[in-house]
Amino acid sequence: MVRVLKKGMLVLVLFAVVWLAVIIWWQESRTLPTGVDIGLYLFALPLALLGAFWAGARIVRAARAPKAAPAQARTEAPAEAPASPAELRLIAVAARAAAGADVAAISEALAEQKRPELDAELKTPQGFPIFAARVPDMDDMALYAVAREQGAPPDALAAATLRVTALLTDIARALTHDAHSRVTELDVPAREEDWPRLRFDVLMPADWSEAARQRALAAVRAAAGVWPDARIDAAEHPARDAMAADLLLRQLAAGPRDAKAEPQWRIVLAGDGYIDAEQVAHWSSASTLLTHANPQGRVPGEAAAGLLLAPPDAEADLRVTLSPVLQRRKSADARGAQAEAPLVDLARDLLETAKVAPDSVAHIISDADHRGSRPLEPLTVASQLFAHLDAGKDCQSVGLACGHTGAAASLLALAVAGETCMQFDQPVLTLTLQDPALRSAALVSRPAASATA
């Protein structure tokens, strides 16, 4: 109603200004207007100006709207993403974020619809407190002191990188213990060379310095202390966008399976964080920080999540079926963006591929937050595919509870989905929605619990 009144007032002001100018001009030029002059100058002219203003505003808004970059230019993914859905075999999941110290606590926080609170330390440049999803019980000064003692270079000492490195270390340690318990379940390998290989694939923000990424990679290796060091491999994957973890999983699922290759256990990790005063100042200057004046801004968060994938000769507890990647017609960050129908078709096709009946799906877990069309997209999928789900309880978004976690968001959602699937013993659908243009889905289910759609 307020917008209608404002637009109406603008139209009245435009007509008043044009009429006043024309009447003054007629009086000064001693012109006696005809009926044609009255129609032309008092009605056609202001309507033409109104149309010109409207067209100009449309052009400006279109120019300012974020452009959806092509999928291949946005990430260091394979040159061509798999055209058909692929599968991963999953043994364990782990995560840590502001909402909980482990994946079970995070899942419970999502069910209780917890939200980030005002942060005691982070403030806008004007001195106002902001909402932030800070992981509790982490001492920045202690992390800094340990890093200095270990000889970390200055460009590896930013608060956000130190905190995320600590989170990655916790997740690496937890998943290594899971792998270790599986390998030694029947017998402990007698010799070092009898141990299977353990590989870490670690996703970290590409804008971290090389020194910060190398320090985090070394910390992950050190956390796997129960595994022989000579049998550990680790690789970093710089994440340049929100789809990096999703596309890495597709690359692993579509990778060649050499029967002669040595079996290896694989842990995929992702960590990212924005609990840093400099980051908050940068977001504030770029108008991307959530404030009372910018309700579509981001809430700083931090998280690390990981998946333990099963080697070919091991039994898996979960199956993860991945959909193709879909591109939205309109950027999710554009003004007036809405949920789009193709996402529903993508989820439906994924269920058919996995041979899972829609009425057996227990939850939808997404990496969505409050921005743009993102909160509406899971609700649209639920309303059209899963009439049995309660949108208020069964559609959960990690971004709402954990804040903006960047490169870790999609893996965090998948870890929570794995925990939820094991808890309810029913399939769980995940949606990757952080990217403005790209969308994908994954279905987490029990290997022997598939139902015919």
C-alpha cells in the first residue's frame, strides 16, 4: 500500500510540474492554446515523460542485477560435469558449526529452529552489534599464540583462517577415528605397509593465502595421528564459489575405477568462516552485511564438515545419489526472484534415478539462508513433491542456524542429511542453493532401503 501511494504521489508531482511549466510558457509567450495544444502538452507530454522514466528505471535495474556466470567459468571443476546422476558410498559424517559441536547437535538445533544471536565482539564500523554465528569455546588469542609458536607466517594469522583451521582439525580427527575403527575392527595391521591408504581432500577458500592453506593442510594431516603417516595423502582444493564442494563430489563419483589401483579410504573436508572484524568491515562497505538497513545481507558464520567415503572393498552405511547441475533462469539475488519450477523437476528425476518413493523421504535439508528466493525454494519442492512433509518442521536450512559458511555450506547440509537419514532410517533430500545461478540436489539413503518409485 505504501509503495502504491508513493508511486501515485510521484505521478501527481510529475503532472503538476509539467502543467505549471507549460502554463507559465503560454503566459510568457502570450499563446492562446488550442484543444490540440492542451491534449499534447498537458496530457501526452507528461505521459511520455512517465513512460521514459519507467523504461529507464527498468534498464538500470537490469544492469545492476547480478549476472549468472557460466558454470564452467565459476570453479575449477572438471571441464564437463557428469550429465547423469552419480553415486557415492558413505560411511560416516562429521561437522562443527555455531549451531552445535557435532553433527547430531547441529541437526537438533535445526529442528528447534535456532538462529544466530548478536555477537559480543563483532560490530559495524558505526559501532552497532551484528548477528553472527560464532562457534563457542574457541579462544582466538590461544589459537594465535599456538600458530606463532609453530612459526606460521604473518599472512596465515588472520582470525578467520585460524578458527577454520581448528575446526577442520577437529573434523579430520573424528573421521580418521571412524576409519581407524573400521580398519581395525577384526585385526590391527601388523606392518605399516599393511595399512590401507588414507586420502584427505580439503576444500578451503581460494582467497586464503597459500601459507594459510598449507598450514591448514598440515594441521589436517597431523590430526590423523592414529594412522601411519607414510600411508596418508592430502590434497587442497581452493574453493572459488559455493558450488566447489558439490562439484568435487561429482568429480569423485565419476572418477575412473581402476581395479588394479590400491584401495584407499577417502575423507572429504570443507571449511570456511567469516568471524573476523576485517571481514565484517568489508561486508559492511560492500552492503552485503545483514543490518537493519540491509535485511538481505549475510550473517557471518563459520563451519567445517566432512564425509568419510567407503573404499571399494568396504561396506557402506549410506548411499548418496547426486543430481545434475541446473542453472536458474534468473539470479536468486535479483530483485523479485522467485522459486523456479525446474528445481522441482530436478528433485523428481533424482528420486526416480535412486528408485526412492517420494512418500518415503523424511526431510529436506538445504544450505539456504534468508536471502532472496532461497527460503522459498525448498518449500516449493516440498509442496509439489512431498505432501506428507510439514514445511515448518521437515524443511530445514543450515544457513538460517549457522550463518553464511561459504565453501562449507553444501557439505555441511550433506553431513546433517546423513545424520538425519541414520536417525530416522529414511531417505533425506538435500538442496544446494547458495550460488545465485546454479542448483543441485542429492539424496541420502540406506543402500538396502531403496523403494520403488
